[in-house]
Amino acid sequence: MTLYVASGGLGDLLLAAAIAETQRRWAIYAAIPWERPSVDPHVGPRALSDLKGIARDGGGYRVTGGTSALGCASQLPVIADILAPAPLYALNVAEPLSQQIEHLAEQHRADEISLVDVGGDVLANGPAPGVVSPLSEALLITALRRVRHDDKTVIVGGLGLDGELSRGQIEEFLGKLTPTRLPAIDRKVARSWHTRGRVCRTEASLLALLSVLCHPMRVQVGEPFGSAVETSEFSARNYRIQLDDLLDSGVPGSLFGPADSITTVQAKLVELGFPDELRHHAEWGSYSADGPRLSFDAYVTEPYITIRSLSRFMSGPKPTRELLARLHRSLSRRNPELSPVVDRSTARAASETVARADTCEIPAMQTD
């Protein structure tokens, strides 16, 4: 039995589930309820008082298909339904995270606790170009240090697919550690979880599963003028690292104490030279407020683009949840094998359709 903890977004759990099924391990899952801005305008993690339909399971906060978050299209119930019957628990940042993780491990008799990071930015032991979201990882590594358990590990996969670290940077960080390469995810397992995960608004995890399915491509992801990432044999790899090994490399989570709150950890990260993630999300989308919109050809520079990045171009600084949902329903069904990726010609057609429409219904692309 393994307790998998998402280091950042809920999408980390999709890769964790594929790894667990490949290894034929029983699994339970936990994550901080923290959505990206295009899903939830709230800055930072959600308090449990904002979540409705949380079921108390022993001392844990179990998420179900009936869970919802105030004021946003939360992915918590979607992920819970996908992972079922394995349980998903919400971690409350207002309470000691280490105690919650330790309790879940004891309650379910987990013989391993694994922090899962898709992309690999958890490996960064200092500020690096491209790293924009270190806060959740730092909080959870800090917490995991305090958990009393014999087997605590960090699993990294989908290397480089979040657009934050390059392959060269990741290989440099891995070279300072003693990682164990995990067996390759079974292709049938990858296809199954990719199909189930298409309803999620995530990028890197689905791209990691596409890497397993041997779809080499160059994809535009992330922020405006976004990074180009490549799905390849490298991005299909998954590594397990002992937590103590990672801590010895000096990652931020090794520097903070158990009493540090999310605000103090964020302040210390900024002092160390990391970006102010909460401020970044608060100002998210303001980049084009005072300037002209880019043309499609200036914005979409790669053969493929993720639906999330396309939605940002199509709706200005901040894509609406309604547009993002319609894009996922329409475009991913046109080519479900590649969801959440669309090719350049399909992306152009979608953007021209929306530009002509008075609403974001995407009438020419709609399939449901």
C-alpha cells in the first residue's frame, strides 16, 4: 500500500495512479485543494470551510464525487471519481500537514509514502529560470520531513513537461542524487488513465501518459509566449528518490521548520530568490492589459499547442472557465488520442470561430 501525495496540482495523481496500477500496488491519494487560476480565481489553497461534501473518514478529510468548492469549477470531485474506489483525501494547510499525512499512512497501513511531482521542478535546489510554482512542493517536503515513517520517497515523472525546467537542468539535478528508475508504465495502463484523465484540465500529466504511448511531438504549454516541451522517451521516465537524499541536496523544503505557515514559507522562498507565487497568481493574466493582442501566428509557434494555452490566447488575459470547458469538450473529442493537445490547424480554426462569434459557444467545433 502506498500513500501518494500530489506535490502540486491534482494532475500529479493521474501519473501516480498509472504507476500504482503498473506496479500492482494498492493506493490511497492526498492533495492540497489548490487549483490553477483558470479553474479557480481564488489565490492559493482552499480552506476546508470552502469545500462542501467533504466526508470525515477517521481523522481524514475524504473527497467524493459530491464534493464542491465555493465559487469555482473544482476538479476535486472529478479526480475523486476517476481514482475511485481508491480514496482521495484533502490536506488542510490550516492544520499541520505532517500530522495529517502521518495519520493517513497509519490509518491505511501504508508501507510507503510518495510525494509525486510531474515535471521535475521539485528537484530544484535553488532559483532556476522557469520555476514559477515552488510553494506547494516546499510546504509538503517540509511536512514530509516531520512524518514518522520508515519509507518516504519522492517520485518524479513527465520530466520537463510542465515547461518549468529544461531537460539539461533536470539531468543536472538528477546527477547530484541517487535516483532509482521505475519500471516503464504499461502502455495499456497509460492509455486507460489518459482516457479517464481527459476530463481534467491538466497538461503535464496527460502529456506524460502520451509520452508512454510513443507520441513524440513538440508542444507549446504554459504561460503566454509559452515554453515548448517535447514528449519523448525521456519524458516517459519515472524516478524514485529517497526523501533524505533529496533533502541532502538542499531543496527548499529542507530549510523550513514545522511551525512555518504558508505565508512564512512563501516569504522565505522570495528571500531565497524564488518567485512570489501567490502574487504571480493574483496578477495572472495582466500581461496584455496595456498592449495589443498577438496574432495567432505570433502566439502559436509550435506544431501543437495545449488546449489550456490556446484558451488563453482566444479569450485574452484570463480565459473564462466556460470557454475552457467548451474547448476541452469540443477539441479533445475531435482527436481524443492527443488530448489535451491540438494541432496548429485545428487551433487556428477554433480561434477564428471564436473571433467571429458573439459568445464562446464555438458553434463550428461543438460536438455535444
